[in-house]
Amino acid sequence: MRMVSRLSHFLVMTLLLLPGVVLSNMCSMSFCECEDSDVSCHGEGKEELELSSSSFPSSISTLSLSNMAKVTIKTNTFSGQEDLKELSLEKIEKVVLEKFSYSSSSLSTHITHFKLEDIKQLQMESGNSLDHFPRSSHVVFKNIGLKNVPTGGLKLYTDTMRIEDCDIGELDRESLYSESQTFLFINNKVGIIKSNAFFGSSNTFNFSGNDVSKIEKGALSLSFLSSEISRNTFHSSSGSALLSLGPSPVCVPDPSAYDYPDSSVEYKVVSSPALTFHANYFPKFSLTMLDLPAAANIPLGSLDIRDNQVQCDCQDIQELAILADFDHLDLSEEERRETEFGDMMFKKEFYSSSVCLMENGEEVRLKKFARRWLEVTETEIKCTNPEERKQRQSSKKLIKSDKIETKDTKNALLSDEPKSEKVKEIKKESDTKSSVNSNKIISKNNHSSATLGQSLSRIILILAFLSTLW
């Protein structure tokens, strides 16, 4: 028994002397300060801290941890802290969240601020790591490294949720759930965003400034009232990330509809959805990336699409150009794409307002590029190099001009006699006609002179006769 007791005492002392590992109440640590219900721990970048339900005083309202090597939050750590309002972890190399790290059961408490910032590696041991986290006013995840967010990993109910400047390897299906007034996912770098990775609803949803290596079909499965999707780079896609995006109008009771006690409640739309789709870049573009059936719920005046970018690759943009710019042509049914009006307008606005990037970095209006590179024939619309097409058309015109000139020459000259003989014959015929006309004129003049002579002789005889009478 003495040997067992001594061994136990030795193990306890050894654990207590290990650098950076904390097992006792936080308020006894030299790098922690406890004042009333506020607990603050600021290390030197070497400390490793494990938090459990026994790490705190009976009731705390704020907890702030910073500048440590590692922090592990074990299961049920905050289950008894009903007065906790602010929780902050900053400048920590690694943070590990075990399953049900906050609480294994639902709590009726409310957190005003929950912030994780400058965390080099955030590890979630399961998709239940943040289950039963209380409803919050403000949640901020900034400059965090996340290798993987499992399904259900970030399921939070909050008024404002902000995920910014994070490096995320993979967002699994239904990994990021938000029921919020404002949800901001901005300036992040993400490897893969799986289908339905984003789900829930938010009055304002902003997905901007992100660099996404691959995004799957229906990845953004949220309903919103106002949304901005701008300045993102989508390197590749397996379909439209917007396919399940759901703009939803907001309805409220109309007071004028039930002035009387027996009147039933009626609702009217007080705010229509709005979408801004601005300056996104698609290095490898396909028409399916723009499938947005719910665009029918957005008034045209609330649809702001401009300055998006694609590569100047005729094969990539051909299908979009035919749909948006050559739809007046009577193409076969196989070449027509059945598209809802709202979805069609979304694609047409994208086509009309976007630019494409040439290999030399020059920007060209997408519509101008498409009209230069697409050739309309009797049977199809196909991509052809405009310079080669111009040379081909010039050659055809030259050949046609030569044929016309040859035809005119043959009409002017008889095929079986030289040109000089033809000219001589024409001259001879002309001389003959001139001689005949001259003879006719001379004969007519002689006849007139004879008639005049006869008249004068008669006048003289009459005068002579009259003189004899006198």
C-alpha cells in the first residue's frame, strides 16, 4: 500500500511539473488573472492548457485566452456556466474541440460575443464539437486554419456570424449551418466546398473575396433576403454552386386587412429579395455554373450583375453566347435549352456585362469577343478564328470577281473570231449606213430645187402677159 501511495504521489507531482500542462483551477495559474467573474489568461506562447468543467470558479461571465501553444476544450467544459457572456481565444497555435465541448445538453443561456482569432490550427474531433452552443449575438472566426470542417461542425445560431481570412481545406456537406440576421463569409481560401456545405437561412448573406479551388453543385444552399456574391475566384466547379440558393421575400401582417375583430390575418410582401453578383472570376467557365432557378423570385431591378470575368476561350463561352446572344436564330430543338425566364435573364445579364481575359492579359467585353469568334453557317454556330475567317472570305471574293470578269469578256467577243475582225465589220456596217443616208439627203435637196425653178418660170410668164395688156 505504501508503494502504491508513493507511486501515485510521484505521478501527480510529475504531471504538475510538466511544462505547460494545467490541471488545476485556472485562477491559480501565474499567467491567469481572475477578477470577480472575469477570467483572463495570457501566456508566453509555450503554455498548453486543458479546460474542463472543474477549471473555473463556480460562475464566470467572461473568459479570454491568448498567446499559447495549445488549448484543449474537453466535453462539457461550460455546462455549468449559465452566466458566461463572452468567450475569446486568440493567438494560439492549436485549439482542439472535443465532442460536445461546450455542453452535452441544451442550455437556455445567451452568449453576446464568441471569437476565435489567429488560430493556426483549429481541430474538431467530431461534427458534434459545437453542438448545444448557446444562441449568440456575435460570432467571429478570423485568421484560422481548418484542415476539415465535418458535417455539423459549425452549426451556430447567431445574430451575426463572420468567417474571415481563414484557410480551410474542406467544407463537408452540411458543415456550416447558420440561422442568422447577417452571415459574412469573406476573404477566405478554401480547397473544396462540398454540396450543401452552406445551409440554413440569413436575412443578409455575403460570400465575397474568397478563393475556392473547387466548388460542388448546390454548395450554397441558403435562403436569404439580400445577398452579395462578389470578387470570388472559382477555379473549378462540378455544377452550379447557386443551384440551391433561395432568395425569399419577407412577409408581415397587413394591419389594414383586419381592422375589425372578426377579420382574418392577411400578409403582404414588404421587401423583395436582392442579389449582387459582381467581379467574380471563372478561370474555367461552363454555362452550368450560372444555373440559378430561384432568380425568378428576384425582381430585375434588384438583380445587380456586372464586371464578372472569364477566360477568352470560345469553346468555354460558346453555349452561353448562343443562349444569350443568338437566341433569335431558328435553331433545332436539340440546340435550344429550356430555361426559366428568371434564369435566362440572369445568364443574359452575365453575358452582357462580363469581360474576358486574353492570354496577354488584355480585357475584352465578352459579347464583343463572342461575336468575333462565333461564325453562323446554314447548319450551325461554330468557333472560328476571325483572322482566318477573314482571309478565307477574301479569297472567295477574289475568285468570284475573276469569274465575273471572264464572263463579261466572253460576252463582248465572239468565241470564233479575233477582236480586230469584229471591229472592222462594225466599222464597215457603219460606213454603209452613212452613205445611204447621204444619198437620201442629196436626192431630197435636188427635188426641192426643181420645184422652185418651175414656180419662178410661171411667175415670169404671168407678168409678161399682163404687160401686153397695159
